[in-house]
Amino acid sequence: MWPGLSTAGWPVRTPMFDRVVIIGVGLIGGSLGLALRRRSLARRVIGVDKNPENLRLAMESGAVHETTCDPAGAVRGSELVVIATPVGETTSVLKQLRNYLSFGAVVTDVGSTKVEVCTRAAEMMPPGTWFVGGHPMAGSEYSGMAGADPYLFENAFYIITPFPDTPARAVERVKLLAAGVGARVVQMTPEQHDRAVAAVSHVPHLVAAALVNTLVEMPGGEDFLPLGAGGFRDTTRVAAGNPLMWRDIFLSNRGAVIEVLACFRRELERLERAISDRREEEILTLLEQASRVRKKIPARMRGYLESMFEIVVGIPDRPGMIAGIAGLLGEAGINISDIEILRVREGEGGSIRLAFATAAGQEEAVRILRQAGYQVVKR
């Protein structure tokens, strides 16, 4: 239902939730609050956090309607409770508040490991309440409420991991939350989830940390940091994440992480032997395989998304150029699905990448921008 517009110009929906409690208004919890309120998905959003600064920023930015340091009091009468604390704290938080949950309440989390958390949570839930594991695969190198973004979940991959005996209405409530904040919902078992994220998220983070520490351990290695503005910076970006959070993730998912690390070690040793023995063809084959598979991932893919249709546009370094391009395409009814500044030479110009959901949108954008005098390369 769309009865009108808010004062900010955003459509006013009939809220799908009456009262939502977010325990932990850091990056993920704060972003959920911002998205829930921006889209009018809940009549009341209550933020709970131990950090007074997070609570202050959550109120100041409009992520919540009210804040408290008392999770037990906050969850009374709430139909949906989101535990957005580090994964190592999830079950201890649930233990504190379980006796205060209202009949019919659904509790979910946002942690990136699921087997251990879901199993323990299911054992603790009182009759008439349910736990549905959740993991929005979206994040940032920033932490805390200061890093929150209402669009953090837009087109992101949001995994939910209910057990087979979880009532459909409880599962549906978490699906509504995920879809409501703009995410793509994928359902799998906790075991499937943990093996998948070990391969695509947890071990890559370990590798990034190891690469940074390799530079630190090399004689004079830290002096090379200014040279790391390209591949090294991009490869190790995630190593800047919250160390305490990642420690808990690795320990919680240690079985799957160790399994994937063993596979990674075999591949690394295979490359090492090939280089040591100067086996040119084997090195080339391994690199070609990696290149071929990596190219299947769209430049800005966030989960199970269809491929984007991209163009690269050269623009002069003048104020308003990006807005001008967006205006031209907007007037033609072409929606830009993604945008990224690729390179800039100050005082001269640079290049931006635009992505579209359809090939027709891509072709029309190329035509319009070239007609307007822009240099455009279609990918």
C-alpha cells in the first residue's frame, strides 16, 4: 500500500512490523535500523547497545525511535528481535532475554556463522517463540554506528538458515525483513551456509591478514606500503575489519575454515612447486583457470545477482559531470543499477563505470552518451 509520500519524499508504506528491537546498533544493526525507518517498515524501532556513542548516533541519525541499555525490557511486546552483536555474543545475549520474549516472537541474528549459533539458540528458545538464523552478506571496513548505511543491504545476498521444523510464519517474518531492506533472500541449511562462507568470506579474510603480516615481517617491508596502492590494497582491504569480530567468526566456524584452509594450502603449494621447478605450462594453466573463473563474477556482484551490463565513460574533471550524465540517462528513463569512479587524474579527467540491469538499457545509454560527446566503452 502506498497511501502517500513522507515529508522527505519517500513513499509511505503500511508497516509490516509493529515493534522491532535491534540489539547492537553498530554497522549492521544501525544499517538495519536506517533501512527499516527509511522504508517505513516498522511502527517502532528500538535500539539496544552497551556503547553510549552508538546509541547517541543511532538516535541522531534516525536509525531508531528510542534507545535503551536494557535488552530484557526492550523485547517485551516485540514481535521481531534482531541480535546484531558479534557472533561470539549471540547466544549469551539470547540467554539474557529469552525469559522476557512475548509469545509468538521471532528472534534472528546477523552473524556470519550459523551451525553453532542456530543449534544452541534452538535449545534455548521458550515455547511459542522461534529463532531463525540470518546473515546479510554486506559489510564495510568501517565499524560501529558511524559506518552505518541505509543502502548497505541493497541487492545484497541475505541468507536465512531455519531448521526444518521451524514454522513457516516465523521463517516468513525474517524473509520479510530481509526483502524489505532491499536484500536478495537465499535459504539454506546452517551446515551449507558455514561451508560456503568459509570459502568465499572467512578464508579470504585470513589470507588478506596473512598478506599484510607478510609485509610486516619482511625486512623493511613496511617501507613498501606506499607502493601498495593497487593490487595489494584491493586484495587486503578486508584485513582492516574488526579484529575481535573476526576472531569470534573464525573460532565459531573453525571446522569449515580449517577444511577450506587445507584446500587453499594444497593450491598454494602446487603453485610454489610449479614456480620452483620452472614448469611454465602448469603455471600458465593454473593462472588461466583462475582468470577464467574470476571473470565470471560481475564487477560489483553482491550475492546471487544476475550479470550487470556495464559501460566505462571518460569525463573531464569539472564539477557536476557525474550529475550531468545521470541527468541525461534519467531523462531518458534509464535506471543506473551501479556506479563506480574508476580512475581520476586531477585537473584533467577520469573514468566512471556505470552498470545497467538490461542489455537494452546499456545500449541506449551508450547511444545517448556518445551523442552527447562522451567517450564510452561498452563492456
